[in-house]
Amino acid sequence: MPTGDRSAIRLSPMEVPKASDVLANELREHILSGVYPEGTPLPPERELVVQTRMSRTTVREALRILEVQGLIRIKAGRAGGAFVQRPGEESVASSLELLIRGRQIRLASVHETREAIEPSCARLAAQHRTTGDLVRLESANAAIAASGDLDEFLGNNVDWHVAVATASHNEILTGIMMALSRAIYTTTDNEGFINAEVRDIAVRAHRSVTRAIKERDADAAVRRMARHVHSYAAAALEVEDRTTVSVPEED
């Protein structure tokens, strides 16, 4: 038999997945593939322990992973437990929001993304909006016009932009807009920028876009939304050097 220096044999370090990750991955695949439809109750913890031969701590950690990912909801009480739910716009928004904040992505990049997709949201909204969508848009318009303090105005402003995305009936775009709007909301809390003039411009711009959506005029919706978000982004990024904001009138 050949002999040699056994010390010459080297193995790379191996990463062994945690048991909770393995269980979470298996359950996740069953949920996403439709094996476990929405509303399906998962077996109780003690039964999962028996079936998987894993510890209760491992099972709980796996369920917690799925809950954070928005794939199950945990209900307390006698009729409680873990129930399957389909991921929605909030799942997209939460993941993207974590990316934006965790990587400290530049505000300019956030605005650039918004300018790239929000006119498309307006186009789709004009094409697919329902009566209920129009009610939400008009309600948001009224709330913005009646806003008192800055925080209320910014919150209502976010609601309107998300309502436009919702009216597009594209779940991915809606989730992205939710995250982008939240990021802009947290970085635009500046009295030097959000003054009475800016509020008035926003109210008129939103009503103009809403009118195009109501009339199913997709081209006008795109044009007006593009002008609005571009002007708002340019003004926001120059806020430190500005005391007033001049934005072109909406047609």
C-alpha cells in the first residue's frame, strides 16, 4: 500500500446548517409550493417535536423564522396555533426596507428608484383602477389637504402614493412603493422643506394625477406623476440649500 504524509491531506471547513433552518426550509417549501394552502393549521409544537425528532426549542425557532418571513401567523389561546398565510405586499416591503436601512442606501438611490417605477404605477392604475381604488385616492387627497402637523402630512402623503401603487393591482410594485415611501418618510422630516408652499404643490399634483387615473388617461397619469416625483426628489435632495421650492405647475 502506498504511504505518504497524512498531514498533506487538507479538508475545507464545513458549515452544517442549524436544525431550525432545515425545518424552516422544509416547511417554507411546502407553503410556497401550495402543499399547505393558506389557512392550513400546522401541527401543534408537541406533534412537530414527535414527527421531526427535534427539540421543542428547535421547533419554536423554526416557526419563529417562518413568522418573521410572513409565511405563518401565530394565534394564542385554546384555538390558537400556527396557521399558513401567503406572503403579500408587506413581505416585499419589509424585506426591501431592511435592505435600504441595513445597507444605508443613499437617499438619492431611493428617489431614483421611485422615479423609475412610480410613473409605471400611475399608468397601471389608470388602466386597472376600480371604484374602491378611486375612493381610497380621494380619501388620501382630502386627508393631505386637511393635514395639521408635519408628521400627519407626511403620513397622509405616503398613504396617497401607496394608494396609487395599490390601484395598479401589481403586488410587487405595491410592495416596493411601500418600502420606498417609508424610507422617504423617515428622511424628509424637515420643516425647512415641507412648508406651506410644498404642501399646496403636493395637493395640486396629487389631485391632477388622481384625475388622470379616474379618467383612465394613462399617458397623462405617467406624465404628471413623472413630473411630480422628479420635482419632489430634486427639491428634497437640495433641501439644505433651499428655503422655498419651485415646482412646475401640473397640467
